[in-house]
Amino acid sequence: MSKKPEVTAPVARQLSIQAVIDVFLERGSISRARLSEVTGLSKQTMSEVVRELVSQGWIKEGEQVTGGVGRRALNYEFQEGACYVLGIDLGGATFRAAFVTLNGKISLEMSEETDPRGGIYVIEQIASVVERMIASSGINKRSIQVGVIAVSGVFQTSTGAVLAASNISGINNIDFAGMLTERIGVPLLVENAVDMATRGERWHGSVKGVDNFIFVAHGAGIGLGAVVGGMLLKGRRGAIGEIALLPIGANPFDSRNFDVGTLESEVGAQAIVRKYECYGGARGASVRDIFGALDDGSEPAEMVIDETARLVALAIASSAAVLDPEVVVMGGQIGVHPALISRVERHLKRCTPLRLQLEPTSLGPRAQLVGALGAGIDFAYERLFGVAASGHPRRVL
């Protein structure tokens, strides 16, 4: 039998600090005596840890509260301004940015229309917005520990470029991550937008705490995020969930579909508009117009939406056969529409014996931003305290 390794003093102290910080993140304020009871740490260790956290600016002395008979205990409070995380959701039409504290409180949020020129123009735009946010909020820039940006596509760590980002031009051939990090002066992580929406839904959305689900993002394109056993699946290149590439709906051997994917070429926004016109619908209609026409009883609209729902149902059935989710969350401007969801449900009953529960996203277009903020909290926690956030009460995944 192998001998259990001894915990060294530095590791023991780090775990003690983590235990105390976790309590403050969950409760906000607490007395030292109660803190000792909750964590199980000795009074001496507790005194040392509290003194250290006060000196580092993580907690401060608060009000006195009534304790036992004739006694008053001193409360300590978490200093929210000690750490901020920057979250950014970079969309083709709009980008959102927000600051959040380590205990999950959003301090400031702004949004702007994304610069259509893309590339370095978007980098400058993001940096400008972040600078204005810092100036207007009075946040100390040194307290911003990390930033997380959610963007469609696959991030290439070797070059800093974002590949297959069809909604933002010019970020597939530059060191997007490196240039933006240098420009805003904050350590930055680039994450897939659908993955971040998946994180957001599990943290504060319709599947809060659910350990097995998939998130289908259906708008200009289509993608999928998957949580299995409480863990977000990523893959070797971070490309798990690229269901746009599924060989469904069109000829998978036609290389003309390689850029967007076989499935996306038939269910993406452009495909829906194209089919609607071919079926006799009005030219120049948007997807929003097509759903409106569907409500008015338009036959071309019914045909294209039902056909789209059938293909999406096949994609969900294929994914569910492999991932076995408890819930399927539908998101994106197209996927969240009740008319599409009802038709997807009908087709699912015809193409799979699995009984799948479909739910619309409860966070709507903010899911990606919320997920980016949650991911940033996890990264900051590990960076600050030198331990993974597995026990962190605010942990997303």
C-alpha cells in the first residue's frame, strides 16, 4: 500500500486561504468565530489567515454584531473591489462587455454595434470601450485579473488567430488574441462563443446545476455546446460541437459546403432566406420577416421553417445518441423561436426513440457574455489562489 503524501505547510496554508475565501464569496460577511466554525480551522490558523487577507485587501473589518450574552463580535466583509474580471461577447452585429467581481456581481455593462470592418478595427473598438468603462466606473485597472472574450470560430493557440469566424472578418489571419491583450493591458483568454453560452446557461440559466445537457445555438450558423458529467467538453482543438459540419441536409461530398459545413449550408440564416424565395416567398425578406409570414399562414414560410426544423431535429437526434443529455437548450435568434422549437419537437418524435426535453434559453443573447464572465471568475480564482476552482461556490463548470 502506498503511503499517503504529507501536505506541506505552504499547501496547507493555501488550502486554508481557499477555504476562508470561499466562505466570504458565498456569504459576503461573517464573524471570525463563525468563520472558524464553518471552515473547521483552528483559532490560531484562522487569525493568521484573516490577518493575511486583511493586509492583502481581500477582506476588511465591518460592523460589530451581537454575539453571546454581553458580547459583541466583529464582522469581516469581502472587498469586492479587490478583483474584477472582464467579459466580452464579440458578435457580428453587436458586442457586449462587462466587469464582474470575484463573487459574481456585475459592476458595469456596455454594448455597441460591431465595427463591420473587422480585424484591427474591432480590436481598437473593444479597447476603446474597455477604457471608457474603466474611466466611468473608477475601477483600478490593476485589480482586473483576467479577461475572457467569446467569439464564434476556433481559436488557434499557436498563432492567436480565430479560424472559421464567419461573422467577423479579418481575425483569421492576425494574432487577434495577442494584439487585443497588448492593447487593453489585461491577460486575455479567447473562448468559443457557443461554449460560453453553454457555461452561461448552466451558471444562471434554464439548466442551472444540470450535469448533462446540450446547448444548440442556431442563428446565422449552427453550433453545439455539451456538458457531460458536469464538465464542458472541449476536444483537442476546442472544436467539439461543430455540428455545422454534420453530413446532414445536403451532399457531404460537395466541397463547396466545406467552408460553412453541410448542415449549416441548409439551416443557416442565408439558407432559410434562399429557400423561402425559391418556394415563392417575397424577395429580400429577413428571417424575422419569414417567421412573421409564418404567423400569417404563408405556405412558403411553413415549408422552409418545417424543413429547417426537420434537419435540426436530425442533428439533435444524432448528437443525443452520442451524448445522452437530460435537456436540450435551444438558443440563437432562430433556434429560440417557439415556432421552430415546436416543429423540432414534432420531428424528434419521428426520428429517435429518445425522449428529449427541449427548453429555450432563458438568458437570450446575453448567454455568451454571462458564460464569459463565469469562465473569467474561474480563471481568476485559480490564478490568484493557485488552486483549481473545484470547491469554489461560484464555479460555473
